[in-house]
Amino acid sequence: MARVSTYLNFSRNTEEAFNFYKSIFGGEFAGNGISRFGDIPPTDGMPPLAEADKNLVMHIELPILGGHSLMGTDAPESIGFTIEPGNNVFINLEPDTRQETKRLFDALSAGGKVTMDLQDMFWGDYFGSCTDKYGVQWMFNCSAK
């Protein structure tokens, strides 16, 4: 089923932040809990991950209110991220079909900037991101094949 969530990027304290949110909202982390950067399978052309970054959070999700979830990741400088106020929040769309994912991606990126082309990812989903012409950041993740 399609859904919308909020995706948060932190420099190196995602786990701390999400434990804080969990203490407020209660519940448990969704899925398999906390996915770490060290869990990413190596791919050709991917630079080696610094030992200090392997335990950082690659993905975490906490259901909060009314079916809404907070999701997050660490975004360390060592792998090309620079966190600044305003660039650490995304609206995450999870459409039901790849066709709808592509339609929304194309419409929201028109006049803006594609930050990652839609593509099949190692976790099995169709993923991409963009910043629209108003500076709002969007992520797209479709699990339909």
C-alpha cells in the first residue's frame, strides 16, 4: 500500500536521535531494526568504507502517529555527505507501482535537480531522489517489481 514518511539525515548520531524519538513515541523500530553501513554488500567501483563508519546507521524506521513513520540515516562526510540545516529532511514517497513512482519522480524533478536517478537498488527496491524547483527534497522507494 502506498504511504508517505519523513526521512531524516544526521551526521553521526542517528541512533541517538531515534532512541530519543522512541522514548517519546514508544513502539519498536520497524523491519529488522537498525541497518548498518557495514551491512552494505561491496560493489564494483564503490570505495572501501572506513572502519569508523561501518557501525553507522544506514537505515532505521520508527512508526510514530497515525500510520506516519520517521526514517533516518547517518550521512558522514567520508562518503560524500555534508549536512547543513535544511538539507537533512526528505519527504519519502512509496508508491504502489513503478509507473506511478516514475510519474511522480518526473513531475517533482521537473525544473529542479535529480540527485539520484531512479534505479534498482541492492535492497531490492526501485529508488531515486530529487530536489524540486522550490528546494523541497523528495525520496522515492517502490518495492513493486
